Amino acid sequence: MKNLVKKYNQSEAILMVSLYPKKAELYSSGTSGVASYAKNITTRMQSPVIVLADKNKRPHFYEEQGVLVNRCFTKSKLSLWLQVLKQVVRFNKVNRVVIQFDFGMYGSLLATALIVPFLLALKLLGKKVYIVSHHVITDVFKLRGHVGLGNSWFDTIKGNVYNFLFKAFYRLLGLLSEKIVVLEEPLKAMLAEFVPQHKISVIAHGVDTKLKPMNKIKARQQLNLKKNSFLIMYFGFVNWFKGADIFAQTFKNRKQLLNKNVSALIAGGESPTMKGKRFYQKYFNQVLKTVSDSPVVNMTGYIPQEDIRKYFSAADLIVFPYRHFMTASGVMSLALSYGKPFIVSHELSQMFDSPDFKKTLTEVGLKKSDIVFNLSKYSCLHTAENVLRNGIKRKMARLALIEREKRDYSLTAKAYDNLVEIKPRYLFGKSLIFHYNSGR
């Protein structure tokens, strides 16, 4: 352990605080998508990286793919940030700290809120802090079902209190950090209500270009799925804001599209960050009932890493029925990796206002209206049929190919190197490509 600390405790290194996948895995089940995002970045960065990660039952130190992983904190514990701070002090020569952050990944709201005194401590230690905000929440009332808000007067008061606290929280993040990073351009405009624009950077969500699809027929055989039907898929945790219930209700009794049989699949299960909450259990059970009553829709539960490729390869269409746009989509990144056609709700379609997406849509001859639906059964089914026709599918395959290259995680990693002002050079044999929006 001492030798590893000595090796990585250098001024050119960065500390990254994040959840992290299991050793030798990239897309581990049962954890936040932020974990795989972090590993995709750290393993491609030029600078040496120490990841201060969540424990797997016990503290653990190991080196993997040129990254030092220090599993040092326990989610939801009030001592979480103190555990992290002790490791920051241990690596005393490292002055740059990148924190991956969303409101659910570190556990309870109280444990999450204690990041503020932690940031203040980093400031007092003279550290440069960069916060990657995976969510931007400006109005909690648009997330009623996701946070368990009802329509009572008490819930109205509670929602207004939440909104005040969120706004105050973002202002504090802006004060205590060098930069706040968001993952899509429209999220910058949302955050700029509370944080000066010059403090906000946009680094587009990366795409793993190492992932390749397999033969569709072979994938379906291995998963025991029907060979000759359209497979329509919702992928990821069952969440209210992502619209898993809308997907289930829309395809519940839809047996055909374009005169071809349909199989609809929720490829995922309970959210690990939400499953302990009573209102979430009620929601999840409602989705389960819809699935159990349907001759068309099935649910898989957690997808192990080795099966992700199979499910995307087997699918004909990925559906994103989001109720609200507050985050970049990791599942969209996977859809682009595997070159799959997709449709998105009007609410999520704001992501196509990002400059790269706008340019690519024009380049391949697509309009937003070709792939965007309103949150109604008719609109979703109509748009699905539109995309499943061969002309649109071919254009979307080209869109995925172009966006894969524009958003390659190698470019994302270079953007992080540039963000923390690492000068171009080679460390641990990693080469670099540049992609970065400073927000200035």
C-alpha cells in the first residue's frame, strides 16, 4: 500500500471521488451509472488518477488499468465525507479533486448535503475542486413521482422548501468549486440561473466506442427471445422520471407494429438508490403489475455486464419515455455505442439542442420530429412505427456512427485533462485527443 501511495502521490495526479464498478468490471449491476462513467474516463485520462470510491464491504486498495482505486467510504453514512477527507489528506501532494455528483448516488439526503462542509474543508486545504453535476434540478414539482411529492398543501410547502434548498445548494457549489461540469449544453443554461456562466463547463457525455454489437439472431437465441418479432426495449432502472410505467402502459396490449408481432422489454429492475423508499416501492409494484397483466411486456431484473451487449444487439428500437430532462442519458450513450435506433420523449429531446447533435441530425437528413414523441400512447406508437421503417433506421444508424466518434470517451477524458489544466504529455502510455467547452 505504501508503495502505491508514494507512486500516485504527486502534483500531476488528480483525485476523483465517485462510485466505481467492481474490479475487472465496467458496467456493474446494482450501482449507479455514474460508476461506469467514471471508469470510462479515468482509464483513458493522461494524468495519474486516484479514485476515492465506495467500499465493497471493506476498505480496499488496488491498481487497475493505470488507476489507483481506494475504496474508502460507505454510502449513506454521515461520516462519508470525513472518510474521503482523510484520504485527501493522505495524498497531500495532489491538489486537484474531481467529484462526480448526483443527488442519489451517495445515499441519504443528509449524507449528500454534508458535501458542503467537505467542500469548505477542501477550500481551506488549498485544493482545486471540480464538480461534475450529473443532475440539474431546477423545479422539484416536475419530479413529483420521483421524489414522492403528492398534491396536498403539506407537499406543496415541502416542494417549495426543496426548490429553495436546491437553488441555495447550487449557489454554494459554485462558490466552493473552480468549475461545475454538466454533460449536455442545455443543462448549462439551466444551471446558469444559479451559478455564473464562466464557472460552468460542458463536457458531452462520452460514448464507449469499444463496444460492438453481435449478430441479432444469435443474441436472441442466447437470451431465449422471439426471433421474428420487433423487440422494443426500455433499458435501465425502473424510475418514474425515466417513464418506465409509461413504456409498460403504452405497449401493454400492443401486439403488432407495421403488421409484425411485437415483444416489449423492460431490461432492468429496481433502482438501487431508490428501492428503500416507500413511495418508490409503490411505484415499482405498479409497474410490475402492468407487466404481469400484459401479454407483450416483460421485465428482466438487473442485467449482468456480460448480457448488456446481447440485449442491445437483440433490440430493434430503444424507447426513452422521460418525463423530465435533468440529466444526460447513460443509456443513450449505450444506444449510440451499439448503433441502435431510438425514439425520445419531447421532454428529453432538449438534449438534441446540443451543437453536435443538431449538426449531425442535419447531416444525416433527420428532423427532431422524426424521433420525438409526446407522452401519449398514440404519439409514442406512431413515432416507433415511423423509425422502424427502413428509411429512418438507416439514417439513425449513420447518426449513431457519427455521434460515436464525436463523443468517444477518449475525447471526454482529454476534456477532463484540459479542465484540470494537465499539459499535453504521455503518462502510463496513454495518448490524448481534445474535446472541451470551457463555458467562457
